[in-house]
Amino acid sequence: MKKFLKHNFKRGLVVGKFYPPHKGHKYLIDTAKSQCDELTVILCWKRSETIPGTIRAEWLKRIHPDVYIKVVEDNKLDDDDSEGWAKFTLDVLGYVPDAVFTSESYGDPYASFMGSIHVLVDRDRTFVPISATIVRSNPLKYSVYLEPCVRSHFAWRISVVGAESTGTTTLARDLAKHYNTVWVPEYGRLYSEGKLMSSEANQWRTEEFEMIAKTQNTIEDSLAENSNGLVICDTDSFATAIWHERYMGQRSAKVEEIASSKDHDLYILTGDEIPFVQDGTRDGEGIRHKMHQTFIQRLKEAHKNFIIVEGSPEKRLQVAIQAIDQLAKDNEK
């Protein structure tokens, strides 16, 4: 039996939009890396695209920590200008790569103009039957072809928010159980409980809220990587900004800026009509209704998609499920 011999190149190249990166891209890059001592991936992006090139580059770095990633803005050349792209690529690299790995027919002329060997990889999408265009058409449907960090970006995020002792955690857990997915705990509560025995338990600084908002976002993104495409959040950084206003007496542009980096598809605001339960840490019984109204005001001000749920835990859960299911139907149209 004839043994298949792989090429062994010193410096290789993969170029693409990776809009978004999927397992077909991973197969291409892994194949190229296995045949090269050094591999560079050039990511080309346009400002008109909905996912910035910087974000796509961060994904590629996480998926392929052993390759060099270069990000270039693609706003000067036509897609079919192989000679122009070859010259542009050489300017970016500063050298002639030994081999160019692609899954496309343009690879032959593109590599030839650079003086490189072209290695064609899975042009017919036999090993990984997917394309970025198909993924973009319905990211959740094709999430099986996405690495966790990319899948996290496309997950639907539902945030349950509300004043103290209004049942946010109960509802968040019940929703996660119903949809068999992850729920994101409230980091601010953990942090405040950690301060209880401190002499500064009731003293707060804006910097603490900034840290809480950033950490809440990080935890949310981490758990989203383990989701089934739906993430249930027991509060979020948007709510952290509201709590800053409550404790510091004024809004924080910095905390609100941190919160603005996260988009949520639906906010579920829990009503304040249920009895207040003191768990040893809460201090907002007297202003609970005012906080509830502040949540409504801020949600409207920010043009958030939100509903209010009231009544028994069962009724709240039912209304929330109906809203989430309707959201899914609307997104399928």
C-alpha cells in the first residue's frame, strides 16, 4: 500500500473572512498547521459586516493559539482580483509564503501570483459540510458547527431583573430547568455577601460596581459557551448600573458603558407585588416599589425589549416561557 506523504513547509498561509469562524475553517487551519512549521492566518473584514474583525480575530486566537493572526481591513480590492490580492498579501506579510492553503478555486491563481504552492483542502466540503453564509442564515440551527466561544456570541440571552426580593433567582432557575440550559448567577450578590463581615460592608465605591459589571459579563460569556443556544441570566450588567444609582445616588457613565457592550434579546422584570422576604442581607424593603419603577424607567429609556411578570411562581414561569417561545418563532420568520 502506498503511504500518503504530507508536505512539510516552513511558512504557510491561510486567508479568509471567517465571518464567522466555523469547523470548516478549523479543519482548513488545522490541516495547514499540520504541514507547516509556521502558519499565518490573515483575516479580512469590512466595516459593513455585523461582526467586527477584532472579535473574529479573538475567536481565532482562542481556537488556534499556535498560529499567527493578522487582521486587515478589506475595502480596496475586488474578490476576483487575484493578482491584486497577491500583491496586497505580500505587502502584509513581508515575505513569500511557501504554501497557501484554501478551500476555494481562487487559490490556484492567487498562490501563483505570489510564487507559492497552492494546497487545496476539502473544496467540496466533504469533511465539514458547512459555510459561513449558511451559519449566518441561522446561527442557532447550525451551532453544532461552531466552537464554544463563537457559539456563545450567537446565543439568545434572556435577562431576569428586578428589585430586591421579587423572585428573580427563582424564575431564572425555573427557566433554565425548563429549557435544559445554563443560568447565570448574580455576581453582585456574591460580592456583597463577601463584604458582610467587613467594617466597610455598607460602603461602596464606583470602582466596585465597574468590577462587578465586568465580572458579570465574563461569567455570562463563559456559561454561554456551555449553553444550548439559550442563556438565562439572573440579572446582568445593565442591572448593575441601576444598582450603582441606587447605592451611590447617581448614575455612572463608566458602568453603563460596560453594560452597553452586552445585548440581551429579552428582559423579564419581576413584579414587586409579592411579600418581601428578609434573608439577612437585604436592605431595600422600603424602596422596593421605587426600585421597580426605576427598572421600568431605565428599560424604556434604553429601548429594551421587556415584559413584566407577576403572580405565583407558576404563573410567572408560564408567562416567561410564552414570551421566550414567541421570541424564537419571531426570529425564525
